[in-house]
Amino acid sequence: MARIVVIGGGAAGASAAARARRLDPTAEIILIERGSLITHAPCGMPYAIAGIAKGELATYSPEKFEKERNIKVYTNSTVTHVDVDKKYVTVERGGRIEKIQWDKLVIATGAKPIVPKMPGVDLKGVLTMRHPDQVAELRSHLEKAKTVAIVGGGYIGIEMSEALLEMGKKVYMFEKFAHPLPAALDPDVAAIVAEEMIKRGVELHLGERVVEFRGSSHVNAVVTEKGEYPVDEVILAVGVEPNVELAVSAGVKLGETGAVYVNEYMETSVPDVYAAGDAVEKVHKITGRRVWIPLAPTANKEGQVAGGNAARGRVMKFPGVVGTAVTKFYDMYIARTGLGEVEATRLGYRVQSALIKARTKAHYMPGGGVVHVKLVAEESSGRILGAQVVGWGQIVSAYVDIAALAIQSGYTISDVFFSDIGYMPDTAPVWHPLIVAARVLSRGHL
């Protein structure tokens, strides 16, 4: 009977273990998680901290997963060593150290927050967000604070700014680039987000680099290139990086992005060792380049591939990503997919783009909101390369999903314009915003 060991109980790891069990009812499967939760949802942390999300940030309890899936689950257990020659892992668990043999190994160690090297970063009150196990501790810190600084204007920074405003805090946000969400949005689209954040009460400091945190034992000030700001707590949200130390110690090859190199079967460079999720590189479907885009839906799918192949051997392939992501700030939803105009230009594409403003419903129907849609296309072929959507309403996520499928399918401007998208006055204008954007992008040809 084969034994499959999975390291990491998050999206990729739990998905890998479940898929392996589905394809091999006889295998012994062990899922090892360093925290107390599996199938956990770090994306929900800002909403749990603010008290918006109710219940535990996990889909399954370890006990339910173990019972329903017939998978051994070790929580609060840390893998400290992987021996790929003798095929065992060393685990610290409940104060004991044990060795667990494996026939196939799946590494799903995820990502970890980037902690910049600067004076004062080790002070108490300088917080990072990594695992749902931290929610109660983070909330206890932040509840007592009056003023909180967020360092970084990415997804976590945006979501935490809303959470902190809802908790009644004064919120500073420091972003070294000139606009929020610099890795996700083009400047013209990001400006819409910035305007809304300022209107809601975030004190935005864009293009302002943090250089130091000050305090005796607990942080009490953030120092930037431009000034010093008194604070009670700081949230570091400058990004995440692949958690690859264990993989490296096992001799697994890293790719050009610094994440674990895997092929389409989620096989690493070491025989019988697979990897999936935020620890690994992906292939971008548009460019064919290797990228590192850590997102939960991708991690789940990669876990399915890794677990299936660990159980049955090359029965599934992972085809790559286009980088579709959605976040929100109050009622403003922010979404993107594919390549932005700046990114595409940097990669050598000659592009054309259009940014339009429309409504989500017919003008005579109540409850509609404003939506901004930007499409980016390759100039020579008209192929759609990317889309960015910002608007007031959850329908924004549907717009970007349509765009993602169009991009994956190689749609051109004309293909999008003639797409048979549904209409009724309460769900969309008769001219759907995506189709309007395609028409404008065509420069009079449609």
C-alpha cells in the first residue's frame, strides 16, 4: 500500500490529499499542517479581524476531514527535514519528534509575508498577517489602537484599510509606488481606487517609502523619506514570497521567480516529489513565461493535479494562469485579469487600450452603479491581453470572469464586441460595458 504525505493543510495541500484519496481508495494519506486549522482561508482574515466574517476561517475541521476522507491529519505539526534519498520526513509534533516514511510527497507550504529589513521592524506592534490562527491575536492588538499604519497598498493593505476604518481607527497607508495596487492595476484605473479610499477616510501617502519604525519596546512612530507619523500599531502588507525553505533543503530546484519549479504535472526536479500552490511557479497563458501569482483558486486546482498524479501518475495537467483576481473596498469592487497596459508594454507588446465609464443597469432601473472597464489589446492582432474593472457592485467580478475566459480563448476585440452576453434592464444596460469597451478599443472599426 502506497503512502502519500502532504506538507501543508491549506488550499493546495488539502486539495491534493482529497484528490489522491479519490483516485486511490487504498493509499495511506497523511496531511501535515503546522497550525491548528486545515482548509483554512487567509483571504478572510481582514473580515474576521473587523468582525464582519462569522465563524471559523476553514471549510473543514481536521476531525471532519479525517473522518470523511479517510486521511490522517496532523495539526500543530512542523516538518523540519525532508530526506529524499531515504524517503522520510521529520516531524515535530506534540513535543515529540518522529520520522514518517513516504512513497510520494507533496509540498504545499504556501507563501509567507515579506518582512523588510529596516530599523525597528522587530518592535512589538509591527504586525504581519499570515495564517487564520492569528486572527484573535491580531484583533486584540488592533482593538486597543487609535491610529494604525498600513505599509503597502496591495490586496491585503486595501482590505485591511476597510477593516480598520470599520473598527473606528485612524488609518495611514504608505505605498512606495505612486498608486495603490501597483502590481495589479494601471495608474489610470488605480486613481479611481485612490479617490474612493481618500473619500472614505484613509490618509494615503503614495510614492512615500517607509525607512524606519521607532519606539522603545513597542512601535510608536513610522518614519518615511518625507516625515514621521505617530502610530499605535503597524500592519506590514508589502507583499508575500514563496515559502520554499523546506523545498530547498530537500534539494528541489527553484525557478526564475524564486518559487519552486514544477512541470505541468506539478512534478518537481526530485523524483516522487510534487509541489503545488503559492510555493510554486506558474506558466502565464498569454506570454508563456514563468510567473509567480499566489491565488487560492489556482492553489486548489494545482493541488488537485499534484494529488491526482501522486496517486495515479500523470493523469492530470495544469495548463497555467492568466492572473484573475478580485478585491473590494467597501462597496467598490476591484478586479483584473491578464496583462495590464504597463506590464504588457514592459514585456515588449505594442498595445492599445480603452478605459470607459458605464452603468451596471439600465439608467431607468434603481440600484445600478457606476463601473469603469479598461481593456488592453495587442495592436497588430487585436487579441485581448487584459482587463481591469472597478465598480460599485459585485457584478464587477462577473465582468472580469467573462474577460478571463475571453483572454484564455484568444478572443480579439471583434470577438468580445460580438459576444452574446445576456441582457435585461435590471442586470445590465442594453450595451454591456464590456462590449462598449471593445467598441471604443476598436477605434471606430466596430
